[in-house]
Amino acid sequence: MSKIFSLCKRRGFIYPGSEIYGGLTGFWDYGPLGVELKNNIKKVWWQTMVYEREDVVGIDAAIIMNPKVWQASGHTEAFTDPLVECKNCHHRFRADKIETNNCPDCQGELTEPKKFNLLTEVYVGTVEEAKKKTYLRGEITQGVFINFKNIVDSTRIRIPFGVAQIGKAFRNEITPGNFTYRSREFEQMELEFFIEPDEKEADKWFNYFLNLRLDWYKRLGIRENKLRAREHREDERAHYARKAVDIEYEAPFGWSEFEGIHHRGDWDLSRHNLRYQDKLTQKEYFPWVIEISGGVDRAMLFFLIDSYYEEKERVILKLNHKLAPVKIAVFPLVRNKEEMVKKAKRIYQELKKYFLTTFDDRGNIGKRYFSQDEIGTPYCITVDYQSLEDDSVTVRERDTTSQARVSVSHLVNYLKVALS
């Protein structure tokens, strides 16, 4: 984890939030490479879960909602963790994560557990005395449910159908940690899939989406032996869940959940009193919901960990091409030959129209290759002396370091195929 943390800060993936003022625990900033990787994860998720399906639409709901939403959903009552505090060092811990009766930090005596609400309070209004208390959303899910009627009325979609959303959520975590894994501000990518209230139908869709999501991570390069599906025990399921299965990754800090498949039943729509009436059959009921909820930040962390390799003197991020922040790097072999530099820059400007491309003429060519390997760039293009004679370039592949000679006129098509 220390190597991952060092790489992320050194190369501009992730920085500690508010670092120049000592930071703020549980908050992180995404740098130039980090925002590209994060956006690519969201882009591929949306492509798979929305664009490639006929039964899913999207939404982008507000972060702050009427507090009645959270009362109706049960979060103001049930969205809590048991909290203990050390009487000596005053550090706080989740009671269900403490294996002994003593403080993990100083072995001091712990208080009795107290309920700790994970919702982050926020006050809305222009007059100080009249400000209204509500909450930053603790999950993005409720924005879908409270718009259920609007979506049904404004589209032609019929059950079974899904509503997808990607957005920020906030939880007042007691003990943030393991880099970005447990944060107080994070991003979720979710699909709420509405079905008829029938157990066979629920089992069918639950298993379908569980397998779909596992396959998605494998296709994007996560090693199969590092993934598992773990079903929740009855005593650990969320207050709304009839069934829950976590997709977990074997991180350096142990098996850790980063996506969940939940059978929410009619908990949410019945609490919000939102019925569905089929326009053809006139049948009316509270739909059941199969939820697919993944963490963008956690997925990004695990993609970084899983793709990190050390081979002799070089570090490589073997990221899937679809996720790699930078797709192409263009180099002149030497920087002191004007004609070579100009040609490399012309190629760079042309490739920028099609791919996220960077240009580098610092140091020797070997160091430039290694620098791009470290951030996961799939292909490096070198303009050399032969390029000036026959208008061809060397294309080097990241993982194997194999090289091919490609005509500049065929370069765009060559790369489109290679990156597909």
C-alpha cells in the first residue's frame, strides 16, 4: 500500500485533501491522471449498464434533498454505527470492529457503545436563525426512488426496468482509512432495477446482475483469484435488504467489499408510498428493487493495486486500455534535432484528435518509456532517424515492450485497432 500511495501522489493520481493546511481525514483530491482514470471507470460502467441496454435510463439527482426523504427511508433511525471512545486517548472506533475490550491505539479503557449517525448534517437557508437542517446524501439511491413516478410518467419504459446514476455521497465515517478505501466523501455508481414482486423473478435478476458485475471486473483486467462473492449473514444485512451479496477484492489489507448486489424488496417505494401501475394490464403494486451499488473510488483503488507490477528496474501499471489515463505517448528520439522534434509534434497534434496523447522529450528514451509504463500508458511512439527517411515510426507496447514499425499514414487506424 505504501508503494501505491507513493505512486499516486508522485505521478498525480491522488493527493491528500487540503494538504497544505494539514489535510482533513477521509477526504482526497484526484490529480490530472487520477481524474482521467476515474472518469474512464465511470464511462465504461455507463456504457455497459446504460447505453448497451434497452431497459435502463439514467438520472442525476440532487445531493441535498428534503430531510423527509431520509426520515421515510429509515436512514435517520437505522443509518448508524455503534461507537466506542477511549477514555485515555479519546480516539473513537466502531464497536463491531474491536476484538478486545481495550483501545487498539493505547490499550486504554473503552466507553460503552453509543449510536453514531453516519449522515452528515448540513443547514440550508439565507437567514442564520431560519436555516433548515437536512443532510448531505448518505447514498445516491434515494434520488432514484423519489423520482420513480416522474421517470415512469415522462418515459415509455415499463417494468422490468432500471435507473442508473453516478454521483457523490457522504458518510461521517468514524475511522476512515486504508487510503481511499474508507472515505467521508466518495462516489457511487448504482443501478436500481425495478421488478414485479415475485421471488422467482427476484432470484433470476439477482443472480443475473451478480454474474454480470463479476464478469465486468474480470473483463477489465481484475485477476479472477482476487475476486469473490460473499453473501451477508442475516445479522449484518442493511435494514432495507432481504438479501445482499458483496463483491470483494483481496487487497493488501484483506478481503474488502467494493460493490454490493442487494434485494431491497419494496422497502423504499412503499416507504415513499410510490405505486406502479402497468399501462397495459392496469395491474398496480409496489415494485421490488434489485440494486447494484459500486464504489468508484474503491474500484479505482483496486484497479491500481491489481495492475501494479515490478519487473526488474521498471514499475508497470498493466491497466486495461479502456481505463488507462493516457493512451499514447509521442517522443522524438533526440531533442536536439529540430526536424525530428517538429515531426514528433505534428504526429502528437494529429493523434490528440483521437486519443488522450502526451508528448515528452525529457531525458533518454529508456527513461521516457519507463515513465509511461509507471502510469499505464499502453503505447509509446518514437520518431527516429529512419522516420525522417521513410515516414515510419516505432510503436512500443507497454506490457511486452515489443516494437512494430508503422507508417505515419496508417498510424491512427493501427492504434484504433490496438486500443479497441
